[in-house]
Amino acid sequence: MATALGMEACRKNYRTRFVTCYGLVNELVEARQERLLQRLIQKYVRYDLLILDELGYIPFSKEGSELLFQVLAERHEKGSVIITTNLGFADWTQVFGDPTMTAALLDRLTHRAYIINCSWESYRLKQSLKSKGGARNGLQGGDKGKTMLPRRKITDPIPGLKGTSGNPHESPS
């Protein structure tokens, strides 16, 4: 779905970048070492749409988390962001390490945004089951719960923020 949205954005002449979260973090770390970090961050700020794929598959170092936060904070209200992940918001602290930074990041990302919670079976798993004989080979279940974060509605609690629905702009009950 993120790829399709990115392709449509390109067709409509929006500057779009698709990158894995880990790939972006590696690029940021290398740019810092080469003293080119600000130039790279500004490059990512200029995209109309930034698609970050696979958040949470690989945890970041403290430096990587801080650099990714910096990019997303700079982009706040300047361009759209889609993030794909299998993690709920409550689990993002495991990826970023710092609960305060995670809460601040989620506050920015969820401001005037939509959440699309995809609960269907994984296309890749379905294909694998079909071609390999499925459950006969011990494959069961599915890749459910992939969450994308373009502009979205908040549905999961956000660690460190007040309110019961996870909405950082809601008063606690």
C-alpha cells in the first residue's frame, strides 16, 4: 500500500522518497561521520512525501534513533510521511530506546494524521503458502497488524503521553 501511494504521488509530480528506516539511519550515520549531516537532513526535508519502510525490524543505536528523530522533527508540518511497521505505538520505545524521545516523536507524527491499521493476511505469506503447499510445510498464521502512518487518526496508546485513547491532544479523563 505504501508503494502504491508513493507511485501515485510520483505520477502527480510530488517529490517522493521510499527508503527503509534502517537504510535511512545508516545513511544519516555515514553523513554525520563525513560532516554532511545537515545537507542530508535538508535533502530529506525537501521531499513532499517520505516513505519509511519496516520500522522496528532492526532496533537503532542511540545515535541512529536521535538522527531519525532529527529528520522527522525537521519535516514536521513541512511534508507527508508514511511509516510502515508491525509494531503498535507502545512498542516503539523498544526501537528508539528512549521513552521521552519516542513520546516526542509520536506526538509530532500523530499530529493531524491518519492511522491505517491493516489486518489482512500478508500477500507474501499467502504466495508462499500457495507455492509450497502451505500448512503441510508447517507454515501457518499471517503477518497481521501492519500499521502505516500517513496523516491518520490515533488508535493506540502512546507511552508517556496523557489521555486514554493515545491522543496527545486529549485531556485525561
